[in-house]
Amino acid sequence: MDPLLIAIIAVALLGAALPVLAYALAPGSGRVPAAARARALVTAAGASARTTERRYLAPAALVSRLERNLALAALTGTWSIAKLVRAKLVLAGVALVLGLLFVMNQPSPFRVILTLVVVTVAYFGPDLVVWGRAQERQEAIRAELADTLDQITISIEAGLGLETAIIRAGEHGTGPLAHELMRTIQDMRVGLSRKEAYTALADRTTVTDLKRFARAIMQADAYGVSVSNVVRTQSRDLRAKRRQRAEEKAMKVPVQVLFPLMLCILPVLFIVVLGPAVVNLVTVFSQTR
């Protein structure tokens, strides 16, 4: 096939795919009310896998994983499952057509394998993007949790209630943890009980310390334990764990530096130090002959 014709077809396909991809990933219009978010949070767990599979034309396991990652990345109101599935299909279809043109130009096993790899990467590309955003957000929550609990503890010891202290910490914070705390307060304002709101908070994160904090608040509310003591204990434990994690990372540094040192620095150092000596030895032995 003529390479010029292949280039024209490839450009046409890319030009047609870009608007479709932009529409697939375009944010939804309007803001979702807090009451609607709370109702969706309560009823989402009861949705069956068969309904999800029929609605999105995708495997139920894939849709569940996408929903989980979207919730962890706080992208549920921006990207929907249907748009992500459309984006996956568009990217995979365009990659497949371009790969077929690439193989037809000069058939070879290498080109076939390369096409399959590119199509696979294109299909799972949106999943990787959402997963990466989710991991970054959870790491940010883990980094902010100890300081935020300190603020909540200080506010409670100053005489404020738990919800008021959480509101103050959420209003003065700018990260994802502040957003999650404010969302928990909004869930309680629209009618959810404290147990339901904190259960939803624990379900929206993978941070073990935040899950433990939510469970401690629910247990304190159920058994009538002082909330200030619970929050103070959680804050003290988090500070100790943060210090332990820092010490653990510091102990791993020598091992992590060893391989770059052996592969990148020591060879260059040997060349600089021993290079002139080797050159002199070669010159001396060549003259003696």
C-alpha cells in the first residue's frame, strides 16, 4: 500500500477520533446537589453487576474497578463510567486501525506484536490515568491526616463539638482530606446518621489510618465514650506512626543508593582514576616490545 495513502488515512482517523475522545472525557454539566450525592452513595452499593454490565457494555469487574478508582480519585462528578468506557473503546479502535495499516504496509511478526501491545496500552490507558490520580489523592490524604487530627484535637479541647471542629479543619484546609471531611459533614446535614456518614468516609478511601479514625468515632458514638479522648489518642498514634515511617524510609536510603552507586558512579570513578594508569601501562609495554 502506498505510504502516502496510509498517512492520509491515519491523519483522517486521528482527526475523527479526537472530537469523540474529547466528548467522552468532557466533564459533566452542572453540579450534583449534596442530597443527590448522598442518595447515590446509599443506593450505589445495591446495584447489581448484571445491570451495570448491560448498561455500560463492559464486564462487571471492569466497571466495579473503574467506579472504585473514580471514587478514590474524587472524579465521580467529572468523569462517568460511560464516558470512560467510550474513551477506552475509541482509543483501542483507533490504535487497532492504525496498527492494521502499519502491519499492512510491511507485514512482519514484530509489527504484529507491536500493534497488539499498542492496542492493549490504548485500551487500559484511561484505567491507568484514573488509578494514578487515585493513588496520588490517597497519598495526599495520608500526608495531611496527622496535622488535621491535631487541629481537630485542639478545637475539641477548646470547647467545640466534633462536627464543628471538623468543619473548622475542613474550612482551613485545601487538600483532599479537607474535601472528604466537608463531604462527611454535608452527608450528615442531608439526613445521614453519624454512623452512615463515617462509614461512607471509610469506604471512599484506602488510607488505613483514616479508616481507623472513622471506626473509632463510630464506636465512641455507639458506646458513649468521650470523643475528645478518642481523637486525642488517634492523633498521638498517627504522630508516632509518621515518625516510624520517616525512620523506616531513612533506613531504606542506603540500600536504594547502593544500586545507582554501583551502576552509575563507581564505573565512571574507576575510569577516571584507573584510566590514565592503564594507558601508561599499555604505552610502557608496547615500547618494551
